[in-house]
Amino acid sequence: MRRLLAGALAGLFAPLAAAAASLPPPPAHQTGVVRIWGTAQMAPLAQRWATGLRAQRPDLRVETHLTGSDVALAGLYTGKVDIALVGRDATEVEVKAFEWIYSYRPTGVVILHGGVDQPGRSPALAVLTHRSNPLSQISLDQLRAVFGADGAQMRTWGQLGLKGAWATRPIHLYAPDMESGSGRFFRHVVLADTNKLNWNALREFAEPVGGPGHVDQAARRIAAAVARDPLGLGIGLSPKASQPIKALAVARAADGPYFRATPGTVVSRAYPLARDVNAYFNRAPGAAADPGVKAFLDYVLSPAGQAELAKVGGYLPLSADDQSHSRNALD
Amino acid sequence: MKKTLRALLAITLATSAVPTAQGAAAAKPPVAPDPAVRFVDDLPAYQPTQKVSGTIRLWGHGSSKHDFMGGLIGAWIEAFGRYQPDVKFEYRMYGTASAIGALYTGAGDLAILGEEISPDNARAFQRARGYPPTGLSIATGSVDADFFDYAHMIFVNKDNPIQGLSLTQLDAIFGAEHRRGRRNIRTWGELGLKGDWTGQPIRPYGWKVDEDFALFFRERVLGGSHRWNPAIREYVHGARPDGSQYDRGQRIVDGVAADRDGIGVSNVRYATPQTRAIPLAWTDGGPYYEPTPANLISQRYPLTRIIPAYIDKAPGRPVDPAVREFLRFVLSREGQQAIVRESSYLPLGAAKRQAQLEKLQ
């Protein structure tokens, strides 16, 4: 009865209750200032963009302070940040935090691709095996069967098509912590975000919480684990020639085409496990983007802005089509 | 009604509309308080240690659709204002999800959450500030009140003879990493059930494993592991044929009701005659506790929840004086009486309360 009453009253008084319950959200922007936070590894790039924009727009004060993607997205919803540059997608909880304040979701545009293999630059995920392993390619469906615990499951190399002595050997899995940025990306692309995984066969490698100077360790340890284990299948970075491991070609569908991660296959989006780098900002539905935000992101998505990537290294520019698609999203 | 009205007027508001009576009515429990909470009348009264001033920017549990804690917080602010009239509050209770972010981006001074802090939020705070957030428990979660941080209960089918379970056993059943013990448990026989139960597989039912309630279970039972038993059936809110919400907690219990081998985590507000909530123990062999108000307040029941308040306090630095006095007030007799009177939360037990006060020294 109490709940029904509360529900009815809430319906009657909802707009007033909401207004009296909390102050209006913090103002999203200040005129003439563009505050940019983001993934710590993007700081050199963000600073170059800031310098480039200031040269074009001396009227704008551009401030960069990149200490982490989670911190940047929090700044977006507390009104401290105009643009969050993040090397991953915002999580549902981060979107919810923003939405419960502003009553709409944050806007995100892709601004560049993560790199082919540089740690900390949102690198593409490579599927690694020992060099002695005859397997040369794998599809996303097969990865799902190997890593998942629901539906069709693959637990031996024979189920991936290997013959002879390999057929009955078990698959040993090595991957980033499944709650990390890389882990969530992998689960999103391959496993529809499930948390039900083949834990018995999976060894995860966690990244310690680091400050601005932190360099990813997990990928290195995953590569070392696969180098030691002929039965290993690892989710890591494209290997160096010196390591006794190799990357499989990956296809979205079983009949291919199959690709390894290269600058070309990342930019064309042919490689299925490449990452995007996003810019998130606050824009009310039906309203134009804040002029400072638009100026910065127009610069980022321009030839001059994308050319800065080559000077910093590790990231890849968007294709011309993707650049114009993102630019259109600003209007 | 009048008191709550004054409370809201004392808050810096954007508008002058004050339907706080409705907010208080939504929060108030309809029956007399349980005898287990009467001890709050004997707690020490609030004694200010100093006169304080300033503005406290308050973030936390709230939404535009439900009042949640508004009545309680309004009562606290109004009563505190009689002792410390120079403290103003900016009320920004937009939801638990944004509250810790407000602390570490410098937008808030005090975060009152609707549930235990999530590992992601704690990690982000650590990354932003270089030290962990400082949390105090200020209330105990309810036994079975919706939206009031209710405790978790473990349900088995009415045919299941199991007498009780420990956290180690729950970890072994619901998890896949058995951080509390030596092995996973996957059949009822491994828990000592005989006869035709011996080889039967245990089928777990629960919350969607990456959502709020499951995060509490994960931290408390699975030792922080994210490796759940892959056999778990996860539930989110559904819809009944008539369009009304089929609450996830009810779906879980109904699943166990229809499954002799089932075991589910949910809340007694969803109990049905085909299921039984079992007593729980911290360690194998007991003692086993039922989820009574007294057992929650004393923290004896292993799946008791709390309401935390978080601040940004650098190591070696003092707590902001105004925040400190407000938290001391919340933990005082008046503050804890307000919890009983204005909300469906439970007060803090004596030992826990004392431990929180010590954090404020």
C-alpha cells in the first residue's frame, strides 16, 4: 500500500520533487575554455592538439590534464571537463552516472584508432599461439566457443581443426583481466559482454593501478606465458620476431576473410579486434556542440590534427570516411 | 511535516517548490519500529566539538524518479542546523554512480552512497588522488525494504533439507575461484546431502553478475573474485504479461521454487511457500544467523549491508571540520533516531558506530 501511494504521489509531484530534491546539474561548459582530460597515455598527443588549436584560436584557453579515462569521464559528469579522450568505450555505469545527472547520455565520437601493437596506445588485440602450433587462423565464433562457458564450447585443439597428436590436447588460455579495459573490449566483441567464461582453462593477467607514467605489463607477461606453453592461446599484442610465438589471422565469420593486425587492416576496420579511441562530451539533445568543444574536435579530425599522430607514434588515423562521419556527429 | 519543510528551506534550492511532505511520506516505515532499534534513544546526544561553517556539497544516492533518502537527509540537515547554523548544504544527490567521481574531481565534499562502494569507483579514486577514499558506515541496510539496501538471503527449494550454509560454502557454490576454501562445490552431495540428492548438480540463481547487488555479493562472499560459477542463471527485471515489472528478486526466488536443485540469492520480500531462506554462518560449522533486525544491526548476519559516507581525506590531513561535525551528528543519538523515524534503513550497532567515530578523531 505504501509503495502504491508513493508511486501515485511520485507521479503527481514528480517534476516538483525532482526540482526540489537536487540542484540543477553543474554547468557543462564555460565560455572560452576547453578543458581536456583523458587516458594518461594520450597526454603528449592531447598537448600537441592543444598547441595546434591555440595557434588557430588564441581566444580559447585550452587546458589539458590527462590522468586516467575513468577520472576523465567522472569530470565530464561533474562539470569539470569539456572533452574526455579515452582509449576505450565508456562503461554502462559511467553512462548511467552521467545520465542520472543530465537526463541524457554523453555524446561520443571516434577520433582515431588505437595502434597495431604499442602498449598503452589502445593496441589491437592479437590472438597468439606458440610458433610450433600448426593453427594459423581463427574466427570470432571459434574464439567465443573457446573462451565461453555457454552454448557451443571448444576445449581441445582438435575442435579448432588440428589433427594428429594435437587433436586431443587441451587449449590453455592466457588473457588480460576480464574486468580491465582490454578484457571488457574482448568480451564485448567476442562474447556479447558475458561474464560466464571458461575459467578452468583461463589464466588472467591483471594490470596494477598505475599513475600517469605507468606502462602496461600484462601484455608482456601474456606473451611470455604463450612462449613457454605450446598448448597456449593468448590474447595479447602482435609479437616481436624474437619471440617463439605468432599471431593468428582473425575473421569475423568462419568463411573469412582472415586478417592480421597491420596499419592497413586497423584503419580499414578489416581486423576485428582493433580498438577505437573516443572523445566524449556533453551535448543536450537538439543542441549544438559547445563552440570550444567543436573547435577542438574539428581540429583533431582535420588533416593537421590527424598528422600529429605520426609525431607521437602508436596511434593510427581515421580513414577519410570515418573522419567525415565523426565530424558530422559534431553538428 | 512542518519540520521537514523547514529542513528543505534550509538547503540551497534552485526553486521554491517544496513538496517535501511527499518525500517524507514515501520514506517513512508504516509500522512501529522493531524493539531492536530502541537502543538509539540511549545513544550519546550530539555535542559539537567546535563551531563550524562553510558549505558541504553533498552527492549520492538519489534519482529524479524516486525520493530514496531525501526525507532522511532533509531531517539530518534541519536538525544539524540547530546546532551548526553556519553550515550550508548544496544538495546534489543525482545517484550513487556519480558520487565518488564528484569527490575525486573536486565537485563534492561528501558522498552518501545507497550501497557499498563499487571496486571500479574505489580504483578510480585511487588513480585520481593517489590514496584510497575514506569511508564511514552511517546506517545499516534494511531487512527487506525495497530501495533501502536490503540484506541478501539464500533460498533453497522447500524440499531441500540443507540446514544452513557458511560463506566458504557459498563462495564454493556461486563462484569459480573458491578464494575462501579449497575447491568448488558443484553437487548437493558435497554439502552432505544424502539419498537421491547425492549426485544432483547445484543450480545457482542470482542477480546479473556485473550489476550492483551482485557486486556486493562478489565482495562479501567471493572475496572480490569476478569468476562466477558459469552455471548461474542471472536475472534482470522482466515484464509480466500485464506489463507490470517482474522484479529480478522475484524471478530468482520463483526460479528456485520451480527447481528442486536450485539455490538463489535474493531477499525475503520475494519469499514464496515453495522456497526457504536458510540461516548463514561466517565460517563452516556455524554459528548460523537469521536475518533479523537485531542480527543486521550487530553485523552478525553475514550478508548484512551498510550505507557508507565517503570523503576525500589525504593521509595525514584532517577531515574538513564542517564535514566532520556533520558526520559526528549523523552518528549521534539524533542522527540515528532520524534513520529510524525517516527511513527504512536500520541504525548502526554500537560497536560499528564506535569504530566510525574513531575514524573521525
